[in-house]
Amino acid sequence: IKSFRDKHLNDSLLFLNLLSSIDLKWIDYGCVSAVPSSAPAHTATTQHLALRLSNAQLCITVIRRLGMKIFVSANDVCAGRENANLWVLTNIMLIAAKYRENDALNHTNT
């Protein structure tokens, strides 16, 4: 990633992989759509856009179910808006910190 405007963030796969790296149970990869890498955002077909939107919706849904408040839409993420990508990544970082804190508490109580 070179910046939060990087077009590789449009398919949300990085965000989904980050969530999965925190806890494997959170992402069902059967629901994740593989967007061909040969389809850049500016020449993407309607089908590619639908796949990207589906991934972004899944990512935002998981973040919300984990208790975070996210104020961007899947369309913002797919459009590559810098603030949307920053907000999603910030929420994932907060989830990781919260998960690590809860995990540490569980290990000290046992």
C-alpha cells in the first residue's frame, strides 16, 4: 500500500484478511468474492464492481457486528475514498487492540 488512495484497497480483500488475521472465525471466505487483479478500478465491468461492493459490505458488516461504529458506506470503500479506507483501517486496529486486551485478561484469569 502506497497510500489510502491505493486502488488495491478497492476490493476490500486486505481489510478482510486483516480481520481474519485477528481471529480466523470472523471471516467466512466462502462469502468473499475474488476480484480478478486484471480488472483495474477505472475499467472495471459491472460484475467486477458488484464483487468489490459485496466484499466491502461483508467487511463493514463484520466490523459492525464486532461492536464498532463505522460511518462509511461500502460504495465509499469501493470508490477508493481515502477517508473511507482510513476509517475502515482505524476500526480494524481498534478491534485488534480490544481483542488483544480481552485475550490478555482471559489468560491472566486462568
